[in-house]
Amino acid sequence: MTSTAQFHGRCDPKFEAVRGLLQKFVDSGDELGASLAVNVDGDDVVDLWGGYVDADRTLPWNEDTIATVFSNTKNVTSLAILILVERKLLSVNDKVAKYWPEFAANGKEDVEIRHLLSHTSGVGAWDDPMALEALCDTQECTAKLAKQAPWWTPGTASGYHSLTFGYLLGEIVRRITGLSLKEFIRTNIASPLGADFQLGAVEEDWPRISNMIPPPPRGELPPAMEPDSIPMKFMNPLPTVEFANTPAWRQAEIGAANGFGNARSLARILSEVTLAGKEGRKGLLSKQTVDLIFNEQSRGPDVALGIPLRFGVGFALTGDGDTSLDDFLPSGKLCLWGGWGGSMAIMDVERGVTITYVMNKMSNEGPGTSLVKAYIKAIYEALGVSIN
């Protein structure tokens, strides 16, 4: 398969291998449309975009193309909470019920905000069966979570809160600031930083949104994902790509999953984590607040995903060869998370490097698709950093 769609934008000469990979994968059909950004010490050394927004490969992915980034959204939601920490409006060790008294019901009185941020609260999904359309009713989703009991003793294990993460933390934001999570992100993160990112997307921006292309069918579920298994209990409701391409999804406030942006906007936002405390720079966070991220909250098999993970406060952390992230990332002080299908954000605090990637052709691989791993390897090779 050949392509006439070239990758455009800025690329420091020493990162030309990254541009070459993007072009290679679009030409081969492994990639459809994508954007990739690398910021080093505040300098956008890579800001590339290209490919196509449609499966027929007729419409180009442009500089202002945006797409839903699925769970990459969680990175921005976590940043929102850290901003409240920075402003001394809360502590991650506070009880959730301090701000949201109704949440104390059914044995959740000791759940702390750090438990929500690290997927260890025990409120990983809903007890009641949920239709996808129900996700659009933020108030009802949140009220249901406040009433139910935790599925395990909070703080003792992680169980990936694939959808509840945003409703739980969004309610904390609302109780403290009076703003919805959508409005808080707009007024306190995206607008001040000049970042083209939204939770949901206003209708006037819909023409520049790339629909997501579903991954191949999974076939039979593996034994750990049988319909009545614990991991499947977390898939309530079971998301579909088709729903993510609807107006209902675009209009909703799903703080765990329906952020819209591109690599440039995510790099601009998440560099606030990477570069916090850099000399002469006044950002949204201090180094002291970012250091909280690296306080380990859980380590071991995640009861929802069934893979070994290490979570800090708001983000996943690399381990010592004992997590599913260690085979494609360097050692050191870095935090990250990605989205369903392949998007990724890495905040390498130790090296001052932020890497973000947003695409539209989805994969069933993860965490870290083969394409992501190739990009990351090329980026770190250009930086002279080896990956174990």
C-alpha cells in the first residue's frame, strides 16, 4: 500500500527517525492518521501530524485535527486534582466524604482521594447494569457510585476504574470549585495554556474531529475474561467504538474517557507535570506537588486488567521489571497512561521529556502497542537513552 499523505510539522533533525517511522506505518497501512509530539525541557522538538481521518484514505489529518483520546483523558483529570492540591484546596490524603458526604454510604467513609486517583478505591464500576447511553447522565452516574459498597478493602489493591475514575474525581472538583469537570478543564487548564483540548467537544469543532477506526474483533474471550469473571464485572457498560463516534459521546462529560485533543495539546498540558519546578518557569504545579505522584499506592496484578501494574497518585509508574510497562520504557522517575486503542502520554520527569501520541486507527494491543513501542524506542535512542 502506498500513500501520498506526508507528515508535516516541526521535527528536530536528530528525531528524523521518528518522522520516518510515522511515514512508514501510514504507508504500510499500520497507521491511518496520527499526531506525535516530544517536548524536551520546554522545547517542542517534535510536533508532527499526518495521514488520514477516514478509512478510505481520502481526507488528510491536518494540523488542527483532534480525536477522542479515551483513557489518555485520565491524565488531564488527574492534573485537575493536582491543581487543587497546589492551591491547597484539598490533600490527596483527605477522605472523599469530607467534600462529598453522601459518598460515605455503605462502608466508604475511609476512602481517600488518593484511592480514587490510584484505582484502589474499590469503586471500579457500577453495581447496577448500565447502558452506554447512561454515561451521558453525569449526575445519575455519580449518585449511583455514592450509594454502592466498595468491591474490596480500599487501598489494598488496584482495579482499573476505566469509566468511574472521571465521575468520582469530577464530583470532587465540582464540590470544591462549583465547576463541572468539563468547565474546570476549559478554564483552568486548556485556556490558560492555549491547549486545543476539551472534555467532550463543542459542536462547532465536530467537523475537525477524526472518527475512531475500531480494532479487529477480539474473537473469543480469554479465560480471565469470561462473561461472569471479575474483569468483566468492570466492563459495565462495555464500551464500543461506534458509541464513541456519536454526538452523545461528544456532548457528554466522561472524565475518564471522552477528552478530545491531539498530541500537541496533550504535550502542552502534560508538560506542566514534567517541567514543574524548572528554574525560571512558573507553571500550574510545583515540584513538591508533582513529587506526590511518585508515592506508590499499589503494585502487583490489577484485579480488573489482570496485568502487573504500579500506580502512584493519578498516574501509572514504571517498576523494576515487574510491571507491564517496563519492557518499553527507560528506568527513572516517569509517569504515564494511555488510551484504549493506542494513544499514549509519558511524563519523564527525570529527563524533562514529555511524549504524547494520538491516532485514529485502534489496536487491541496494550498497554503500549507495537507502534507506540517503536516510536518510544526511536525517541529515546535520539536522546541517547537506553531502554532495558
